[in-house]
Amino acid sequence: MGLLSLVSLAVLSILVWLWYAPSENQPVIQVGVLHSLSGTMAVSEKPLVNALQLAIEEANATGGINGQKIKAVAVDCRSDPIECAYQAERLITQEEVQALFGCWTSACRKAVKPVVEKYQHLLFYPVQYEGMEQSPNIIYTGAAPNQQIIPAVIWALEKLGTRIYLVGSDYVFPRMANIIIKDLLVAKDAVLVGERYVPLGKSAADELIADIIKQRPDVVLNTLNGDSNISFFRSLAKAGITPDKIPVLSFSIAEVELKAQDTQMMVGHFAAWNYFQSIKSAQNQAFVQRFHARFGQQTVLSDPMEASYIGLHLWVQAAREASSAEPASVQHTILRQSLLAPEGVVSVDRATRHLWKMARIGKARDNGQFEILWDSGRPLEPAPFPSYRRRDEWMQLLQSVEGVSP
């Protein structure tokens, strides 16, 4: 590591400590923030820390919990599931946090899941994922498959065409998402013309782009995660593959990722989420204004950031209702929580511990935002195990792909 990198790391550590340092020995309620500040997932995960910070500051400004301020203890998961699990256990046992907020990849969430279950703790997980999971110790504030993947694929088949190419990172979420997608292709008489996977953190290979050109799909469905997307879209543009020729519908490209790469490479391509910064509701416009006032007008917001923000506020509501931030107490009240969120009304589903959420599809614009083309019209009930297969069948399929987790 070069001197500049070491200095940058030291500055980051000081800034994080300053943000989270307690004031005047006032009793505080600690929460843990589990996100990657380095590694392949850092570009996506760093902004979620700011979203949590804003929610904590808002909660503290309105009295905290029982008059106690909330203090976040942030750690760097380094885009590594093993490190994430280690840090989760350390936060619970040594820092004595009352809840955990974080993880991005399914590999990290799956590594932390047995930790929070062992200690009867709570994790708020903010990212859309492949489903096939429920835990009494996790609140899933991102989308289940029927709230993102399934409606987006149906929309793509109707609007973009029926010859489909699948590209994804080589771990659980993309492979399981693509099993669901291939089921839909069969049901809709669509054609799978290609399926390729890229190791997480690696650049999209030239042979992948060559194969897309050769197979001439109507649309590419993209489940790449992290900085692999940068090389993928750069290679597409270099090869002359524009959205009018072969559009790409992505499941992990949001406003933050647009800003992190050349926005022009993404203009005209599509993304599926529950939240876009461009939602025109008064609730969302106020949220965007507060965020810009706190972190600068050039910052952008994304679905996982909003899901992190609402997860913290749902936890605060539950702790206030329980008159305690202890995980055992919050467990009794969290399932009763609803919130008028920037994306619209969200509610914790008692049966699945996922949120009722509205699905949306957007088209990337040259200003780094998305034009919303479609929404579900109402919040969708979460179905982490899509009903067209038995749960034991889903679990067998999940076990068949878990061996590829990084």
C-alpha cells in the first residue's frame, strides 16, 4: 500500500472516529454499521453509511430513545464475508451494540445470519436479494424477488423483447436470481440465448461482450455487482452496443453506480428498484433536500441508501414503542411498524419480516438520474419464496448454488 493510501486510510479512520465519538460522557445506545469501506463493493456500500448517519441524526434530534442518544460504531467489512461475520460478532460481544445495520452481498448476509441468530440479535439488511430466506433475527428492508426481479422481467419481456441474455457476478444472488428468471422465460415462451458469470471484483472479459454480439439478444438482464459493472458497460460502449441496439436491464445499478462511472455509458439503459431519487412525492423531495443539506448538492441517493435510512427509522420506532433498545424488547414491536418513507408507505410483514414495497423501473438519463417508466401502483406483499415452487424445492436449488459464494 502506497503512502497516499495509508494517509487516506488514516484520515478516514479519524473522520469515522470523530463522527461516532460520544459527547460529554453522555449515556448512549450503540448500533453497529457493517459495510465495506474498501474492496470491490466499497463504491456501492460507502454511501449507505451516510444514509444511516442522517437517520441517526434525525432520531437524536427528536429525543433519541428514552432520552438517550444513538451512536453508531462503523466497521469495514472489506468486501469479505468472513470479515463481516467476525466484525458482527465483535460488535455484539465487545461493543455491545443493540442492532446491526448492513451487509450488501448475499454472501455477507449469509455469513452474519448465524451470528445474529446465535446471540438472538437483530440485523437490518437493506439490499434487494434472491429471497429463499427468513430469519427471526433479520429485518429485510430491500426487495424480495416478487418486488423487483419478477415484475421487472415480465416488463422487459413485454416492452423489450423475448430473446434474453443473462450476465451476473459469480455468487449466490445472481445465480439464484437467474434461476427465477429462467422459470419466467419458460412460462412466457421466451428464449434464453446466453448466460455468463464474472467473478466478483473482476472485469467483464472481452469474450463475454463478443458472445453478446454473436447471440444478438433483445435485452441483457444484468446481475453484476460492484465495480465489475464499470468494465462491463465500458466494454459494451467500446463495442458499439448502445441501448437502441441491445438494451440492458440491471438489478444492481443505481444512482450511486451511475455517478461512479461515466454516466453516458449508461444513458438509455434500464434499472429495476423500489426507490429512485427522481420520485416526485413531497415525502421524497423533502428527504432529498435534507440529504443534500447534510452531505452536499452533488451527492445522489439510491434504493439501498433509502432502505438503510428507513431501516434505522423503523428500528427507532420499535425501540420507542418498547421503551427499550434491547433486541429482545424490539423483537416484540418491530413487526408492528409502518412508515411513510421516501419510496411510499412501507410496512413490516409479520409472516416474513420483509417489507411491503412498491416495484419500479427506470431509464437512465444523462443527468445521472432515472426516468421512472413503470411502477406497481401499490406496495407488493413480500414473497421471499415464490409460490410456484414448494419451499423445499427452493431450498434444494439454493443449496446447489451456494457453493459458488465468494
